[in-house]
Amino acid sequence: MKIGDVARETGLTEKAIRIYVEQGLVKPTVTQSTHRNSYDFSRENVHELERISITVETLQLWTEKMLANGVIDPEAYRAKKNK
């Protein structure tokens, strides 16, 4: 499955998928082309990307909740995030 198809199926952007591949979080089959790598994603790769997406969304929601409830100091969070 090509990256555009995977993006449509998972709701992730192609850029996010490429970042996850570059970070080694998902390992599609790679074909070298003249301009750039071409990825062929298996069904298991798609499931891995869906799990990664859910994890990232969960962490974002958790962080927002902790900020809203005053558990995390917003200034300290922003300072650390911008490092």
C-alpha cells in the first residue's frame, strides 16, 4: 500500500508517516527511486500507524487535561517544550 493510501486510511498526514518511518517506529518495505525512497506499507504497518496515532492523541489529551487542572505548570511546560 502506498503512503497516500495509508494517509487516507489512518487520517495521518504523509509527513507524519514519513517521520514515523524515519524514527524507526514503523518499517515498510523501501524501494529506492531516482528522486526519493518509495514506501510499500503492509497491513501490519497500517495497524502500527493506527496504534501510534492513538498513543499520540492520548498523550496530547492527557497533557491538555493536566494543564487545565493545574497539575502541570503552563509556563514550565512551554519552556520545556520550546527547548
